[in-house]
Amino acid sequence: MKILKNIGRTLAAVIRSIFKWIDRHIITPLTKFVLFISEKTGAKTGKFERWLTKKNTLVILSLVLALGFFFVVDSKSIILVDSSAEVLYDQKVEATYNREAYVVEGLPETVDVTMIGGTAELYLAKQLASGTVKVDLTNYKEGTHKVNLKYDSTINSVNYKLDPSSVTVIIYPKVSKTVNVDVDILNKSVLDSKLAIQNVTIDQEEVIIKGAEHTLEKVSTVKALVDIKNIIDPKAGVTTLNDVKLVAYDNEGNVVDVEIVPSKVTATVSIVSPSKEVPIKVIPKGTVAFGKAISSMTSNVSKVTVYGEESVLEDLQYIPIEIDVNGLSENKTYDVKINKPQGVRDISETDAQVSISLGTEVSKEIEDVYIETINLNPNYKAVALGENSSKISVVVKGTKEVIDSIDASNIRAIVDLSEYGEGDHEVEIEVTGDELKATYTPKTTKIKIRITVK
């Protein structure tokens, strides 16, 4: 009974304190406000003033304001305490096990973590998120195991749910073997067209690959990926690239996930700028007007420097410029492009002006031009049939100054036997000459050839 009286007194004291607070902080200021309004508005508001200054009216208004304040605060509190959810995507999975002895397959690289809790707690948990999901495989041996993933929770009042929360893993013994390293050069196109990669060497020609036995069997090659983009301002000379990545591939070029020791190598890249100076050769195409012949062909560019692989440059003797002279009846200057031959990366000049001058056409006959055979199967031999059939006469046309210097040594007559087998055949004769300003016509256009087995 005494306890109940004490509780009653305490409750009454609390209620009195609440009303005192309401009277001091709500009723008194409200009364002062009403009096201030009354003084400003005058007698017209007398009835309203008398009603508003009644104590009961002020108590009711104060109660309404207090209840409104209570509901506003309460609604804010609900927002802060109601449960909601946040998802942390792609949280990294870290496994603990003996990496020197075992290989683990089946672990996801990342998982999603859903956090459930109050708004304020979720906000704090998100800021303190570790970003790591852990799984301890220390006590597991070879075989298949179902294991649980664990997230390092930062706020105990938040519920963390993982997707997936458990996974099936397979633990294999780790084996190793030694393999050779090949070099793969990436982004050669970023080099200046005048430069070329001459040679690339690496400081490790053999490396060790480690992993599950069935995975190592997939490895076809290990390549050092030498990226030319990593060379700052490449020039002719020798450059060293550190930390060149090694990657293992299968027969189809797919990456195989194995451990490579060492994982990176140092590459030495030799860059050269092979070049060669060659002459320009003007080649007329077509036939000039009747009675005319080309007396001279000159270009304002006589030589150019070409850049390319040394094997290409070695066989390159000149750069051809073809000019269409068909029907040409007077002197003319052509603006032409100098095209790069196949295999040439760059050329010192790309434009030229070629002047063609004409003169009066004359002709002469040159005898005893020997006939050559080309493209004959090495298992066969060929002989010409008929008397004096191994040589022909050729009619040469051009200006007098041009053809005066031409003799049989400047003319080549050939028969192409690439499409012929054993037996007798009638084959066309093709005639060409060193002097491109002249034209060449064989008096005999075909010859009989007998092909026999050696």
C-alpha cells in the first residue's frame, strides 16, 4: 500500500511538472502574444479578446499545440526506428587456406550483402562497411566441401544476409611444372611509321606454373605481353620494360587461371629505323596519238627514302609511278601520288609532278632477239620446234633519239609455260624492253614448243 502511495505521489509530481512547463513555455508566451494583438487592433476585437484570454481557451490551444508537436516528433522517431534494407554489391571474398599446398575452386570472387536494420544504423553500417567476406578453409583437406561465408559485421544491431551465404568448393593438391615463355608484342601500331621492332628479349625464358593438375594440362603457352604503349616516346635504340605481365593460354587462346612464378619479367626491346633510298621509275600506260612517240619523261622527284622491314627493302629496286598516256597528243604535266609498295611503312615523298614530252614517231627492226622460257615445271624440259625458232625479230617504235640507242641486248622475248605440261604447244610471245619510252612488237607472235620429261 505504501508503495502505491509513493508511485502516486511521483506520478502527480511528474504531471505537475509537465503542466508547469506548459504554463511557462506555452500559455504565458501565448497570452502575451494575444495581448499584443489586442493592443494593436483596438476595441473591434473585444469579444474575440475576451474569449481568447479565457484560461480554458488558452489551455485548450496549448494542449492542441503540444499534441501537434508530439505527433511531429513521434513521426520523425518512427522514421529513425523503422526497419529498412540496404544492399552492398560485389563484396570481395577472401579465403584463408594453405596456398602453397592447395588450390580451391568454386569460390565466387564477390557476393552481395543485404543489411537489415534501422535507418540510422544502416547509414552508419554502410559508412563502416569492410567490403570483405571471409571463409576459413584452414582445417579442410582435399575434396568437395560446402562452406559458409561470413561478413565482418560492423554494427551488431544490423542483420547481415549474404547472397550466396554458402558455397560448394573443391580443394585440389597444388602441382607445378616448368614451361617456356613466348613473347607477344602488343600495340605495335603506336610506333612511328619509320620505326620497327627488331628484337625483344626477356630475362626469364622459363617459368614455373602452379595449380590443379587438370588445370595445368590445359596450358598450351605462357606469353610475356610486351606492350609498346608502355614505352615513353619510343625512338630507335634499346629500351627496357620492367614488370611485363605473364599470361597462360590454352590451345584456343583462352586465358587459363594458374599461378605463374615469377608473375612478371623484364623485357629488352630493340627498335630500329631501317630505310633505303630508291629511284622513281615513270611507267607510261596506253598508246599516244598516232604518229607520236614519247621523247622524254621527267619527274621533279627522282629518288625517295622508304622505310620498312629490312627483308622488304632488300628486294625493292625502284618506286613505280604509272602515267596514263593513252591518246596523248601534246606535251603534258601530271600531278601524281607516289604510292607505298606493299610492305613499306613510310615514304619520304608522297606527291610528284611528271612531265611527258612528245616527238615524231619512227621505227626500226631489231633481229636475233633470243626467246626465253619461264615458269616451266622443273621436271620438264622445253625446246622450240622449227628452224631458227629460238630467236625472233622485233619492231621498235619511238622518237629517233630514243630508238637509236636500242639493240637486241635491251629487249627481252619470253614465253610463259606455267600452264603447260608434256607435249607440243603453240605459245604466245611477250616482248618487253628496258627503254620505257619506246614500244616493242614481235614480228612473230607465237612459237611452237615441245615439252618432255627430263
